[in-house]
Amino acid sequence: MALEEMGALRAEESGSVWDGIVGARGHVNLTEKWYLPFYADIGTGQSKLTWQALGGIGYRFKWFDFTVAYRYLSWDFGGGAPLDDLQIYGPYAGFIFHF
């Protein structure tokens, strides 16, 4: 059964947006194994304002790191369309493998 037949919404549109964005990324070591990762950026251009921030805690194993964090992303295009003012936020978990 197709998604349209099940009542799911579907939208298709393409385009591009050009923004200048500056940011910072890094971590603060608590111990040899534990650290606090962070990331933040902000930008504007064709959008009215876009920004995101992430903060969390990580642990270093021998071949990989495991990180849990919280991330917030905001995009304001300044129009009236449904996706012109978008906020996405929530928990984040990831692995970083070392080669």
C-alpha cells in the first residue's frame, strides 16, 4: 500500500539557500577518559537567521569514543510557508571511531 493511500502527507519541492555561517567546535577534557564536547554556529543570508548548538559528555575507549548530548537547531527563513520557521531539538548519541 502506498503512503498516499495510507493518508501520509507527502511534499516535494527543491531549491537552495545561501547563508554565511560561523561557528566553534571543541571539547573540554575533564579527565583522560571523560570530556565535554560542544558545537555552536550562527548564520544569515537568504535566511533570516539560522543557528544550532550542541553540548554533552563523552567517554574515550581504546578505539572509539561514545558521546551523548543535546542538540538544538533553529532555521528562520522569514516567510509564511510551513518549513520557513523550523526548530529541531532533542537528545543525540554517537560513536567516534579512531583509525
